[in-house]
Amino acid sequence: MKQDMEYKKRELLIEAAKKEFLEKGYNKASLRNICSQAGVTTGALYFFFKNKEELFAEIVDGPLAGLKELLAKHFKDDREYMSGMDSVQDIDPDHSDESDMFIEYIYRYRDSFILVLNSAENTVYENCVDEFVDLIEQSIPVMVSGMKGYTVDAYMSHWMAHLTIDAFTNVIRHVEDAEEAKRRMRPILNYLVKGWIELVMTKEQ
């Protein structure tokens, strides 16, 4: 029974913190307000979390780690799919299934991702978007390495990585419904895939 009560207090704190961070951002969020909204004492908060940063991390760390794992698997699967191909023209430009997969995951934790995008100033997460751009950039040469005679244009790869992340972040910020986000993102990602094929993957001379 005591464990159940402690678990409930912890969950109430997390939900109250999520609301406070979404409304005010990390810098202006008040631990006193969070405790008041959760109906617990500040002592209870410090029993579970060392400080405001650790409380913020509790909300965003898991979803971010899960998305990085999903991306890593996606690039591994694509490398296997492209391995041995003779031409980029053999790549299917329709990536609607992958688009839906990412949107489903992101919207399961949309509040957490909105916090990272809009409310992470002065936290270790404030450069998170750039980290995902870097992750894509680093993954592309590995993915293309299985194709015969193709290299990656580094400049265009960086540019396309930014465009891809910007497309997702724009949808996440402005489209609240997951099904609507899927509908919007499918043609955008298919368009971007064609850009990757035409601009990034270059045939060796």
C-alpha cells in the first residue's frame, strides 16, 4: 500500500511538472507550483528528484532514447535493403510506412517532444535538434556503404538532414492529431527521400 501511494505521488508530480514546463518553459517553471498542483510537499518532490533538471529529464529522457533506437534500427534496415543495389533508381521512394512509424512513436510522447523543442533552454537538451541532425548525417554514409560505386555528398547530406528534421519538428509543433500528422508527413517524407536520392547519393566516376 505504501509503495502504491509513493508511486501515485511520483506520477502526480510528473504530470504536474509536464503541465508547468509546457506552460512556462524550463526557466520559468516553479517547483513550488508543481508541488501545489500535484498536492504534495516540496519534501516529497526532493524525495523523488534531486532538482528541476532531473524532473525535466524524467519526462524527456525515455522518449528521446526510444526515438534514437528507432532511428538506428531504421538505418540498419535500410542499409540491408540497399546492400548490393546497382543504382539509386532501384530505391523505392515511397516511405509512407516509415513516416507513419515515426509519427506514431513521436505522438505517443508528443508532450515530451514539445518540451524538448520549445522549453529546453538552459538544459542539456537545448541542442537536441542538432544532435538528431548529426545522428542522421553519421548514419547516411554507413547506410549507403552497401551500394556499389556510390558515395555521399557531405554538404548536401548535412543540408538534407536539416530539412528532414525541420519537417518533422514543424509537424510536431503545429499538428495536434496523430492521424492528421501522418497524412501531412507521408508526402513530405516521400519528397525528401527523392531529394536524398538525387542530391546526396552520388555515383563515383
